[in-house]
Amino acid sequence: MAGGYAINYKPQRNNGKMPNHFWCRKHSLLQIPDCCTYFRADILEEIVLTELYRELMRRGDLIKQRESLEQFQKEEWNRLNKELGNYRMQYRSLQTEKDTLYENYAVKQIEAGEYRSRADGIALQMQELSRKIEETELAFSRLTEEYNQPKQDMKEIIRFSQMEKLTQEAVDVFIKKVIIYRDKRVEIEWNYAFGEE
């Protein structure tokens, strides 16, 4: 990026006298004062890769520091799992009660009015339990994802930290923008959607 414009990549030419490089075609057209007109691709990749290693280590440290949060998540996960099991057991019990009630009504052991009253009461309880089950399942699913995400992120951080050369995949995952200034200073805007809130 130079002067806010995207820079262009040019492969080596003239038998290697002009190596792979980036250049700003807007410079000659607009004469932008802070424009970086030329930057060797191999040097830029080395700078970005070095900074990416540092960023990966920083994010890895942040994930390790979340152990106390992980313990809380584990306790909450166990609580929700137990609560969900209780709700489902209650729902099955009500379903059995409803079926038994209908069988008693069918063989005329209870009157229609009593059957309807008790059946409506059971239906309301089942409806409330269905709502609780749905809400708890959603909370359980979200917590499971939150609990597992740091572990998945750490695996990806370890994988990327072992690369010897900058890859397009690493750039796409971690880097939002690379800004190059006229004095060859390089600034990287990181993509924080990965590995960090």
C-alpha cells in the first residue's frame, strides 16, 4: 500500500537484474509525496514473516493465559449438560404421563372433562420444558464452541509458526493490510478475527 493505493507485483526480468518487486504505478501519475515507489518482494516477505512470527507468539501467550476462564467454562459446561439432561428426562416423564392419561380416558377410567384438564396441564408443562431445552441446547452449543476454539486456534498458531516461507493462506488468515512508506517503513494491520477477541 502506498499513499492509500494498492501496489503492483512485478516478477524479475532482465536476467535477474530487476528482482521480484512491488511498485506503485500511481506515483508517476499522481506524484504522491509519501509514496513508496519500489520495494523488493523477498525483503518485504521476510519482514512480514518475522512480524507474523512475533504476532503468533503473542497470540499463543494470550491463549495460554486463558486457563482460569477455561476452568469457569468447564464448570459451566458441566452445569448446562446436567441441566439439559434433567429437562429431557422431565419431558420424557411427562410424555409417558400424557400417554397413560389417554389410555385411561380411552378405557373410560376417567371422564372427558378431567382428561382434558389434566392433558392441557401436561401440554403446558411440556411446552415450557421444550422452550427450556431449546435455550439450554443453544447455550450449551455456544459454550462448547467457545471452550474448544482456543485449542483449535493454538493448533493453527503452531501450524503457521512452523512455516519457513510466507504463504498466501497465512496472509489471508492473519493480515488485514500491509502499508509501505517512502522511507521503507512497513506497518501491518492484523486481522483479529482469529485467536483473539
